[in-house]
Amino acid sequence: MGGCSTLSSEPTARGCFDTPVEAPAETPPPVTRADIERAAERIAGRVRRTPVMRLEAGAFGVDGDLVLKLELLQHTGSFKPRGAFNRLLSADVPPVGVIAASGGNFGLAVAYAARETGHRAEIFVPSSSPAVKPDRIAAEGAEVRVISGYYADALEASRERARESGALFMHAYDQPEVVAGQGTIGMELSEQVPDAATVLVAVGGGGLIGGIASWFAGGVKVVGVEPRSCPTLTEALRAGAPVDVEVGGIAADSLGSRRAGDIAVETAQRFVEEVVLVEDDAIAEAQRALWSSCRLVAEPGGAATLAALRTGAYRAQDGECVVAVICGANADIGSIVG
């Protein structure tokens, strides 16, 4: 059973890659620390510096020193505005505006960022997303188009529409500006938790882990966490390149990309220590534990990192300072506390 202290400003995937593919050492990474520093300057004042919560010894049954990075307190309830603002503010946006596809969180972020910067936004959302997400996107002033299927189906439709309309296309996780924006979380963690030894990051398409791992660049261990029902980065690292996977399960709306992004895979080959898998039941239990012990409402994708720690998919060592990024809050509260 976990608890809270104070706020401040079958096998896993571990070790399963028979032949890890290493990027050539002389090739620069797709996103650099300098890119992330520039992103932080660009989006300053537009996004929140989210707090961390350092928990008491033994919280949630974790042996190490556990810290939660509360990115679920970001504007729109997820980390996504960081990348959305960086992409918007580093581009020339045409009068027709911007287009994006999203399981919900990136769409919310783009709609919010577009409204804040005075641009029109058109968001393509898969029918697999909970109704609360397209409804909230529309409430931010964006035009919403619901596409039958999962994220990949909405992405294909959004690309076609962007080509037809000339709108600025915004990718949820595989554009350097988006990944650099998400990397500002790592930059904040360096200042907030200087003793961090390991950072656990949920993976969908890989923009978040790509950004955080790019910032730490091997200086801190970065571990990916995926639902077993959406193993995009696991399979990409096994194959040595992005591959399509079957998508489903409790976290499909936020972590349900059909394949990992090119940037994420190349960055993970360099800087991600390992990727572990968690079951849907463990994610749901982690959601309930966050509510019960900390009164935090996390969506399934946001609770995946804690699920990895509670189940032992990642085992923290005594004295190891582990940061779990709690990356999203856009859940149906009734499914957690009802």
C-alpha cells in the first residue's frame, strides 16, 4: 500500500533483444540537449513546470526512493502541450491552421496551443478513444473529426487532409520539435530530482521517452513501460526498426500507436536501458492505488509506470532513486473510484 508526502516546485521485455542495434557513435542523435534547451526557452510561460512528489520509504511496496513526476497536472491533463507548443512556435503556420491526429491527449494539446496562439485546429480522433476526449477537444475550439478504428487510422486520414488543405501537419510523437518539447520534462527533472538514478516512462508512439532519453543521454537510466497489449517499442527494438503491432487493451487511447516513431526507436537504441511490459489488470490496479493513496486521478497510460514498479516488472534496488512519470489524467473518474 502506498502513501504520500509533500509536493515540491510469462517474461517482461527486459533483456529480450537478442541483438541490440546500436546507432553509429559519430552520428548525432535526432534530438539533442541543445534542441531541448531551445524548446524550453520557446515554450516558457506557455506550459507549467509540474511538481514532483517524493514519497515515504516503502510507498507502493517499492524498495527504492520513489518520486512521482506529476505531469498529469499539465495544461489539458497530460504532457502533450510541451511538444505541441514547441512545434507551433517554431513553424510558420498558414492561415488554414494546423491538423493533427490523436487518441485524445495530443489533440487536446494542439487544440489548446492553437487557441492560445490564435490558430485554427482540425483534429482527427479514432473512434476507440473515450468520448470525453473528443468532447474536450471540441470544447477547446478545434474542429473534431472522428475516424473509425485506432490512432493509425486517424493518422492516415489527417495526413491526407493536410496534403489537401495545406495546413501545418503536427505529428503526435515523431517530429523533432514535438520530441524536443517533451524532453523539457527531463530538463526539469535534472533540477528537481538531481539524485535520480532511474526514470520510468510510459511508451505509446515514443515521443515522451524519446525526449526524456535525449535529455539524459545515458547519464540517468531511462526505462520504458508498455502495456503488453501495445508493445510498439518492445517489438521495434527486437526487430531493429519500427514495425506494426496489434493494438488494444485498457490504455489504447493514450498508448495505442500501431508502431513506434523513428525518432523514438533511434533514441532508444542509444539511450534507453530497457523496456518492460505490464498487464492491463496491473495498470487498472495502479490507477486505483494512486487514487487511494495520493488522491491522484491518472488515466491508464499515466499509471503504467507505477504498475511496472508495483508488479516488479521493474525492480528498484534499496536506495535507488526512481522517478515514475505520471503523464496523464484524462480518465473517467468513475472507472477508478466507483
